[in-house]
Amino acid sequence: MLAASSPVSILKKSTVKQTPSSALKHRMDDMNLSLSPSSSVGSDGELTPSPRKRTRVQFDAQMALQELEYHPQRDSKTSPEKSAAVVREEVRRAIQRHVSGTDSGGYDLIKEIFSVDPRREERHAWDPYDVPTHTTLKNHLLGLLSNVAALDRSCNGLVQAVLHSEWLGRDESYVKLFIRFLGNLAAAQSSFLGSVLKMLVQHLAALPRGTGKVPGYPIVPIPEVYTRVHTALRHVMQLIPSSSGALSPILSMNFPFDTDSAKANIAYTRNLLQVVTYAPELQADVLALITEKLVKIDVQIQVDLEDIEDETGENVLQDVSPEATMLAEDEEDDEADDEASVLSDDLDVETQRIRTVRDNILKLDGMLDSLFEYYAPPFASGTDDDKANALDLLLSHFQSIILPTYRSRHSQFLLFHFSQSSPSLVDQFATTCVELLFKKTQPAIIRQSAAAYLASFVARGAHIPSEIVRDVFDLLGTHLNNLRMDYEPTCAGPDLRRYGPFYSTAQALLYIFCFRWRDLTTAAADGDTPEQVDELEPEDIAFPPQVKEVLQQAVHSKLNPLKVCAPAIVSEFARMSQHLNFMYVFSILETNKRLRVSGHRSLAALADPRYSLVEREIRAGDDLGYQLDAYFPFDPYQLPRSRRWLDGDYVHWRGIPGLHDVDESDSEAEDEDDADEDGLSDGTETDDD
């Protein structure tokens, strides 16, 4: 059967001697027609034909070659489809001849079958058969599957054509066959494993327009397209368990660029988290990768908002709604993306910057929302071990990625939320911060950041028990007192560079006091609730000696922390401590207005690379010199959609009853505005809350 279809057999048939049929000959005889110019007249006057000569057949070699050319697209249209067995043999011969170097004609034609774009609208008028039929494509894929062991490196062109052919929009049977081919190819030819993985990973971000839409097939929805990609990736990884080592760097390299859309970043993040479900060995790498991207986008947003005018930058964040984030995740909104891309070319520089910030906010919001969803199950319904393991993973990324990053604003709220799931987890996170703060081998910037995280966590965490608030305050107070005794003998005045750990610890204590003073009272230690403490008169409120003495000694020391700590925090502490009969410090503040500390820094000190990061947390005032930045990482979370996860997690700013009910001077009102800007007030609560 195979021989009959070969080019040699066809050529033999085309050269067989051709003779007129007997019926035609009889008709020609009856009409007395001469069969040849050499006929003669007989003696009876009749025409007598000359002896018949052999008819010469004219053979057009060019036409024969055109008819013999293997053209599966045209052949499938003009004649019945070749069987799978015939195509398999033709594929085998084509690969064999190409690998041996004798003939690549058939190989090139097979490559052409998979290179044709089935969606292209313009057809060649002289070749209406340029798109292979479903049967042709399927049979040739079956042929390649049967001969996958022969596809060595010399067949790279054909393999790449198959890998990048349209398969995601075809029917289920073809998709299953294609996935089988991917698995067998990766298993039989390890040199193509990277190509297979890269092709699949490239379909995990925002998909090109028209993906899942192939003429002649039902439209495949985008979620189903992603499902098919994951099915293929899972199949390959099951066949080759070691492929996870090759997959990890590919996932990293294919993460969307900073200039890519929010939709691309959100889609890729969600698909990476889906990969972890069937490749758990990649969990740490994938989550670290996503966290790094989150922090980078988060910091960029803060930088851009500072560059834009304050009022405009605030509006950018407030104008982004949860619905906008959901639209950014809509995989079907291709036309809107195209329109936005066209319009962006006509925008002025300032409008374009605002649009870029808004797009980054959508990225961050959607990506964080996906991570909250991923981490939620073990904390919601897992065992204690599951919760501890999940928090360990978060803590590892916190220490290696988030903590060393200056001005991370939202990424750390994964820890803030999930570490409050139970008292043991609260203690675990607080202990981590304390260990970093007390470890002298840590860089100064890391220790100062740990103090800020610990203070912000204790001050803002709504699910942190009063006992832990008091324990942390006592621990920090003891540490502050030890630092004071170490530094005071050599201190000639406030100097942030030399005594940075002391000032960061003092500011942490002032911040905790402003938010959680109710939990620090003797009434709270005796079991009263914060609401019951609010009902007490100021003269009835008392604080334990360890709370009052440690702050009094620090405030009145030569180190003078009220000069270096953030003015908004110092101002609020002064007013609250006076109202609560805790401490009177306004005289120190008046003295500090006339004190300049800028002279305590030398150019050599500022050039010291050990303090380059510290100096970024120091801001200069015209008369105040250098001061600590009022950076507390768990200040109000403002991303519109993902903040739903933090409902009930906050201790919001609550003014002292009676303190803010009276009219205040202009200077005091200005101080309150500063407090609001620096995170002491959320701007959403009233003083009576």
C-alpha cells in the first residue's frame, strides 16, 4: 500500500504507453478519417491507412514535478485526507532524510504546516490552501509524536515551529495530543526541556489579543486557556521531576517588566501561585520572587507620589477604587488596553506620571490581594504547625527582602494581618523583631528598622493583648535604659549618628505610648478594659514605675531624645503626658527650639558608607538639624481592594477624652495637622472614638 503512494510509483504510472480506446477507433474508421498523414489510396480507390505507428507521449518534466510535490495543505483540500499511518511514514522519512543531510524538502514542508497562522485574514489569491485542515495538523502531530526520539538538535527549527504553533484555541482532543507531545519531547530530548518550559511560562502573563480564538473552533475563554497551560506544565513536571530546577529561573526571567500593565502583573502572580499547588518544591522561590517584585513596585509608588505635588499625589491614591483593580484583572478587556495605549501617547508629562502611578497602585493592589488569598487557608483552618510554617515563610521574606528595604509601605501587611491570627504568632513576630533589635552584629539600619516595625506592630495591632503591649514596652524600656547608661558618659549633646539605636528605641516607646497608653496604666494591669480606662478622670490614671521612670530618665538625659525624634510624635506625646499627669516636657521643647545640632556632623561622617542608609532616614530642618523620620511601617493601609483583609486589624487613632474637645491654639492645631500627616491620626476617626 505504501509503495503505491510513493513518488516512484506515481512516476511509473505517468509514463505508461497511451492508446486510443477501441470504441473511439471504430468511430474514426466509420467516418473514413485518416489516422495519420502517411495514409495511401488503395487499388479500389479507398483510403488505406498506413501501418500504425507508436504514439509518442509528450512528458512535461516541470509539470510532473509540480504534481509530485508533497503539499499536504493542497492535497487535503482536493483529495481525501491521508491516513495517519501514511502521514506517520512520510514524517519519519522526512526527518530521517533531513538528519542525514540528503534532503530537507519534506522536513521544510512539515515545518510550514505548523508555522501557518490560522487566524491571519489575508490569503494568497494564488494559493487558497495555505491553512492546513484539522486532520492534516493532527496527523502530522501524531507523526511527530511517533518519531519524537529522532528529533535531535538538528531538528530545532521544526521543534520551535511546533512549540509556537496555535494549540491553545483548538479542540480538547488536539490539546491533549499536544500535551502528550510536549511531555514525550521533554523526556526523550532533554535539550528541548528549557524550550518547552519557556513556551508554557510565556503564556502565564497577559495573553496576546485573539488567544483562544481560532477559526472553525469554539472560542476558548481565557481562564480555560490558563488551565490548559497549567495542565501541560503539570504533565511535563510529573514526567520529569527534576524539571523544577530548570523552571525556577525561567519563572523569574519571564516576570512582567516594570512597564507592563497591571493586568499582566496580576495574571502572572496568580498563575505563579497556581504553579506552587502542583510544584510545592518551588514555593519558597516563587513567593520570594513575588515579594521582591511587590516591594520594588511599592517603593516606586512612594517615590513617584513624593515627586508629584502632595495634593495631587494624595488624590491619585484615593481615586483608585476596588472596581478599578477588578477591571485591571479582566483578561477580556483587550480593546480597553489598546485604547488606553493609544491615548497615553497624547498625554502631557504630568498626566502621564499620574497615570503611571495609578497603574502601579493597581498592580500592587491586585498582587497583594492574590497573596492574601494564597496565605489565608493555613491560618484560617490549618493546624498549629501549618500556621507556624506559613508564618516562618513570611518571616524569612520579611528579614531578607522587606526589612532591609527603605520605605516599603504595603508589602509588610501580610505579616501584620496573619501574625495576629493567634497569641503565639503575635509572640513569634514580636520576638523576631526584638532579636534583630538587640543583635549587635546587625547593621545599625536593620536594628533601627526592627525597632520601628516592633513599635508599629504593637501600637497598631488590634488583636495584640494588653499583656504583650506591656511586655514589649518593658523590654524596650530596659533596652533604652541600658543604651542611655552606655552613651551618657561620653555624650556632649544630641547626635543621631553616634547614638542612633538610642533615639530609634526612644521614638518607638513614644509611639507605643501615644497609641496604647490605656494598656500601660495600672488600671489595665489590674484587668480594666481600655473603655473602662477612658471613663477615669485624669487624676485617677496612674502608670507603673517602670513605665514612668524609664521615659523620664531618657527625656531629661543629655542625649535629649525630644530634639531628635520626629516632631509630630514628640508634640503629641507632650500634650498627652501633660493631660494624664504623666510628665511635663514643654519646657524642654522650648529650650530645644534654640538648640542647633547640625554642627555635630562632619563631612567625613556623612561620607561614611556605614551610615549612608541611616542618613536617608534623617531629614534636615532649617533650625532643627537632623531628626528621625516618622516612619512606622504599619500606618494606615490605603490600597482600595486588598485592605478588606485588614478589617478589624487596626487600633485606630483615638484622642484622649477631654483633651481634644476644647478649642486649641493655632500652634496646637498645626501640630495636630502634622500628627495626621505623619500617621498619628488616620483622618477617618473623630476624637470621641
